Amino acid sequence: MAQKKIGVLLIQLGTPDSPKKKDVRRYLAEFLMDPRVIDLPYLNRLLLVRGIIVPFRTSKSSKVYQLLWKYGNGVSPLLTHSLNTTALLQDRFKNEEIIIELAMRYQNPSMEKVLERMKKANYDEIVILPLFPQYASATSGSAIEKALKIIQKWWAVPEIKVCSHFFHNQGYIDSIVEQAKQFDLNSFDKIMFSYHGLPVSHVDKAHLSGKCNQEQCSEGLTTDNQFCYVAHSFETTRLLASKLNLSKERYAVSFQSRLDNKWLTPYSDKLIKQWALEGAKKVLVFSPAFVADCLETIIEIGVEYQELFEKHGGELVQLVPSSNEHARFIDCLEEMIRTEM
């Protein structure tokens, strides 16, 4: 029997094509108009995004992306790391009928163009693999939904496999642990595991009961919270802390990048300020929700939190690099694909 021809679609969140205002404006509009990101009725979302957020946020965001591009040697670090990951993963399947493709949920390389190419390749099977370790409707859910909406229009639909999360994959966990080995953990006063924030309402909807009890979800996984971002985040932290030999007293879990006071707590920036005021001088920050370093890690944690920490008496906020192209992370992706095959 002939070997099955398999296409793998890796999906990252996305990035503006450049730091120019027109490109940042287009990226923000597409991102924020996604109903899984801002879950308001269409007209309300349109007025909020097109009438308020994008016009007032574009200029400031453009300046931040200009700074990010400098860290990325003139290109988006997220795109660079994602392309490198794709190439390294493809090398693991160089003698097999398996092709790895990369698409962004927002902007380029666009999912429409990449999936059109995959359609013409006439695969026997397609594996959809969003690069978000912890499940959230605004990331994994949105990426999977868009891919399936495009594919469902095809006349001939191949077998489809979906990987919705991988926070417990040993390769992923090991890649972060290995990245941390370049630092002496005992030399830091505080250790933070900072995850991207979400509105509390988003997390509630992931529960069969319709309500997230953050305290209970922080304690472990259950049938009710198996797709809860909070539960996934705390479980990720427990797995990392165990590998790093960290006691509960040595670290804290927090959430960054909030838009208002109805998002998951504690807030990472508030915790950084609190620790500085309490006398902490050195903080080590992990960002396990991001498999590739990007604006939220390089700028928000590495630059903005450093400035905030210094302003209130601290000295150093040290970011642990994301998994990026680490070999153990490539192992993680290869394992998931072979499992789905």
C-alpha cells in the first residue's frame, strides 16, 4: 500500500507585515474583529474596534512594533522563530510523505493562501496544529475554527486531525526547563510564571457548568475544566515547577496583557510592582503560553516590566526565552504529528 500523503498546518497568532501604521492598523482590525477575541454582537464589536480601539491604539502600537523589529533585526521575531520551527520540523520528516506548512491566524502567511496550496496538494490527511500550548477559544479555538471553515468549502475533504493543546507534552515542558538552565534560579528573589490574560467571561464559557472557579481550577484538572485556560496554565506551572525543583513558596502564577479589570488575576504588572515595593531586587519570569518570543515577551516583559520594576526599587526582570527553535520543542511537535498519524 502506498504511503499516506499528509499535510501538517502549524498555526501561529500572527504579526503585522511591518511596524508601519497601515500594517499595524490592518493587523489590529483583523485580530480584534474576531468574535472569539471580542465576544460582542457584530455591530457593537465593529463600533468598538473600528471606532475606538484601532484609531486610538494604532500609533502607540506602531511605535512598540518598531522597537520589537529592532530586537528582531528588522523583522518580526515571532515570524522568524515560527519559520525556523517549521523548517526544523520538516527536516524530521524529510524522507516521508509529510509536508509542514505555517500559517498565521491573522495576516501573513495567510491561512487562505496556505490552505489553497494544501488543497492543490491533494493530501490524504491534514493535521491542524495551533501553536498554543494551553487551550483558549481566542487562540486555539479561533485558529481551528477558521481552518475548518476554509476546508469545509472544498469539494473533496480529506481526513482531518486536530491538536487543540499540548501543555502537558514532555518535550514542550523540557524545552522551557532547558531554556531556564542558563540562569541560576537561586539567585532570584521571586519567580513568576506569566500567562497571557483572558477575560473572565471567556474562561467561564469553557466550563460545562458555565462558571470557572479559579481557586479550584488552580488545584487540578477535572472533567468540567478540561478545556479551561486557567486549569491548563496552573497544570503547566506544576509540571515546570516539578522539573525545576521549585517549592510552591518560590513562585507565583499571573496573567499579563489585560485590557480591563474583568480579566484573569493576579495581574503580572501589579505583581511586579508589589514585589519591588516589598524589597525584591531580582525577578525571573517564565512565559509558558508563548512558544515563540514576541511582543508580549520581548517588549512587555523584557522592557516594560523592567522599567516598572526599576521605578519601584527593583533591579532586574530576567525573561526566560520561550521554546523558540529548541530541539525538545521540535520533539514535541514531531511526537504530536506522529501520534495523529
